[in-house]
Amino acid sequence: WLAGLVGGYFVFGENNNVNNQIILYLFSRILVGFAASVVKSGTVIKEAPQSTFAMFAAIVWGCVMALFEADKSVLQSSLAKP
């Protein structure tokens, strides 16, 4: 864990396009892993409903559209084009 912190800081600490994409990808994978771990442990629910991914997709794209309407300058350029 500590090696990841140190390595992440020194190897991926510069905010450039490549590091940004790698870190965002890892962040999304970590969130999915944490969610799967919670479900697997039975802490929240025993089994995810069939529509879980569809609901997740709807929330993500709803957030994109809300940001697009509110302040599209905070979105990646590919998401901010009308």
C-alpha cells in the first residue's frame, strides 16, 4: 500500500494527458472493485438487481448532461461539444 502511494506520487504525479487517463481509469476500476467487495461481503445486499448497470449508466449520463447544462467548461472537451 505504501509503495503504491510513493510510486503513484513520483511516477504518476505530473498532471499530463497520459497520467490523467491512467489515473482516471484506475480510479474507476477501484470504485467498481470496492462496490463488488461490499456486495460480495453481504454488507449491503446479497445480490445486485439485474438493472444495476442500466441504473448506473443512467446516473453517469445524467450527471454528464447536468454538468453540460450547468458549466460545460468543467467537462473533457469531447463531452462538451454540442
